[in-house]
Amino acid sequence: MTSCYFNYIHLKYETYTGAGWNKYHTQIAFAASTSAYQKAQGITAFPDGGTHKYLINNAGLYIIDTTKSELTKLVDFSDLYELIRKNWSVEIIFNDTLIYYKIKPSTEWEQYLKWSNNKKDSLEIYTLKDKYLSSYYVNILNRNIVRIDSGSFSIFNKKNSNECKTNLTILNKILSNVQVAEWGLRIKDIYPKPDSKYIDDIIYVAKDGSPLTKRAIVEQIIAQKNAEEKKRILEEMDKYKNSLKGLNRTEYELYSKETYELILELL
């Protein structure tokens, strides 16, 4: 255990407010970020847990077809995400085959310029400011992105009612049916290791594990195993649970329940 980071990979996606339905309520356009990271361990984790090692750190404009649970990334916002992470919001208007969008940082661009450490950082911020002060639309059929005047976007936005807006609770419930790989999060591509090691993560890492990582392991690795191997994994989970006592056992039952049920569904 000489590494500065645990080899357990935490997968995660986060959605942003501003999502909108198309007029038929069959598709939703929304912004989201995805990440894969390792937590610090040993002396590097002190005194506050340390800094995560990010293997993937992306963001973009997505569309989900609710009739097929089919997810598509239309526009990449990763350059913005690298600078200000979750500190931005998005306005979205879904109009037939065009999705209009405008990014709004929660902090003024001038403040980011004050925080910059050198000319290179300042130039990057100026570039992002020029890019994201504008509004855009993307054509969902050919993926063409067109810059438009922000004033026109505001006028167009006022003409559209809020009936086509949706909240994160509804959006996230719909996204819970999407396979993890649809997010571009293929766990063996991100951090290759033997299947047995990922299965150990399923069996022995419950409370501190990532729910999305568990789903990815079930969908991408355990789903490919035969029925006997799936039963063996469930038996090992039961065996490990029965070896625990008191609060540790209660927590294991709680945090492993969903994973256990997902594997059962594969039988």
C-alpha cells in the first residue's frame, strides 16, 4: 500500500438546474458533469482528507430520450468545468430540433481574473469569458453549434413559458434508468484491473463506496458472468455480512442492499 491514492474508483455525475422538455415531452435537454477520481490515503489524506486524484472531469449539454433511456452528449463544457466546477448555471430552451443555451457563472468574470496567478491563466480566463458571455444553439440532428446574440436569447426566452422546464428531482429519476456506460464512464477503461478486484469492491466496500461505481461494476462486469458466478458473489456478500456485528452489520446491509438487488435481477 505505497500508493498515495486508493485504487477504488469513485464515479459520479451531477446535473444542473435549467433542464427543459421538448414540446412532446419525450426528450429533455440538460447540463451535467461527470467525474472519476481516487481518494487520497496515508499521510496525503491529512489533515482534511487530502485532494482527490481526478481521472475524468467533464461537463456538457446532454439530451435524454425518455422513451428509450438513450443519452447523448451534444456540447462539451469541460474547459469551463476545469475552471469553476459547479459554480455556474445554465438556461436552456428546447425548440423543435434546436436547443438554445446560455451559461452563467455564479461569480463575475472579473473576479476570476483577479484570482489568476499569471498571464497564462489570465489569457485562459479571457478566452472562456469571450466564449461563454455569448448564447448558442445546437442542432440535435447534425450537432452544429451556432453563436447568437445574448439579447436575442433573452427575448426568445421571455416568449417561452416555463411549462417545458423540469426540476432536478424528475430529471434524476429518469436518469437513474440510464446505463453508466452511456455517460462515457466505462470503469475498466478508466482504471484497468482484474474482474476479481472489482468484484471484491462490490463485496467488501459498501458504506464508503460510490453508488455509481457499484452500478457500473454490476452492469459492466458482473452482468457478463454466468449464473453460478453471480450466485457466488451473492453468497460472498452474505458471508461477509454475517461476519460483521452491531452497527457495522447494519450499515453493510443498508449500503449493500441496492447492489445485492441489482445482481439478483440478473439471475
